[in-house]
Amino acid sequence: MVLKPHNHPTDEKRDSPELLALISRASRGDDAAFSSLMEHYEKLVFNLAYQYTQNREDAADVSQEVFLKLWRSLSAFRGESSFATWIFRITQNSALDLLRKRSGNAALSLTVVSEDGDDEGREHELADPAIEHDPAATVERKERAAAVQEAIASLRADHREILVLREMRGLSYTEISDMLGLELGTVKSRINRARMQVKEFLESRNFF
């Protein structure tokens, strides 16, 4: 199934004076104002979280986390982008954080493809299935998994996002292209570069 692209709010007009006033009141601790913001944006947040997680319970958890973050950091909003864009970014980050946490034992595919190549269906995994039943390898496997997570965390944000969607959500290139509004070649190129950077990181730790 190809995911429908969500409406990215970065193209929206600047926030209205009424919305900015509501945000200002909410940032000063006005519970009613914050509740109004939640009611206005809860559908956007939930729908975006669901596009990433494909699970209603996970999307609800992400939504709760997003509004907790908003409550704590609303005073940091400076209006340099629209408020919807700000929420959009927080939701993306929260959803990707959840996916990363859920993927602690996931193996990472590290096939390197050319700019116009296609690696779907022919990746090889970093993890060695032979160690699954070898107790002596448990510590090494945990260390390797931790190194993979550290490597992913070190990536540039746009590369980290796209690698998580591909490797941990298992989305196809077309689905990622539709979800993020990127050209297919850009998706492949970013995934390729992200994999190379992860591979280099792991090589530096003698895990590859």
C-alpha cells in the first residue's frame, strides 16, 4: 500500500493574531487556552503519528508525548515558522523516537546502492542469524545493537529520519517518497548515504 502524502504545514500562511494570542496565553499557564490548542491540533498530530507508526495505540502514545512536550516548551515557540509546522516537527521527532526505541533488537540492512539503484529484496543484515542460539554471543550482540543505535543517532536529521522509515518501519522507497514528498532518486540517495555513514561508524568500532 502506498501511503498518501500528508499535508505538510510549512506552506501554510503565517499564524493569525488570534492564534498567536492563544499561544501566548497558553505559554503563561492558561489551561483553557492550552486545551483549545490541543482540540485544534489533536487530529493533525494523531494522523501524522499514525502515518509513521501504522498503529492506533502507538499513535495515541505519540500524541500524548507531543502535547506533554508542547506544555513544557511552549514558551520556546518564537514564531519563526508557523505553529502547525512546529507541531509537525515535534510529532515527527516523537514518532521516530518511538520507532527507534522499538527497534532495539532489529538488524540493520547495509546494502549500498547506486544513485539510481534499487536494493529492495536483496539486502543483507548486519546481524548474524547464527548467533541467535549462541549464549556466548549475547553480550556482543547487545553491544552491536547499541552501536547501531548510536550510529543512527549520529546521523543528520533528514538522513536519520529516512533510514528509520526504511529499516525500522520497512517502508518501500515509493512509500517514503510519498510520505515525505521527495523524489524517488532523493530517497534512494539519502538512504545510501545514511547506510554508508552507519557502516563507517560501525567499522570504526570494529563491528563490521
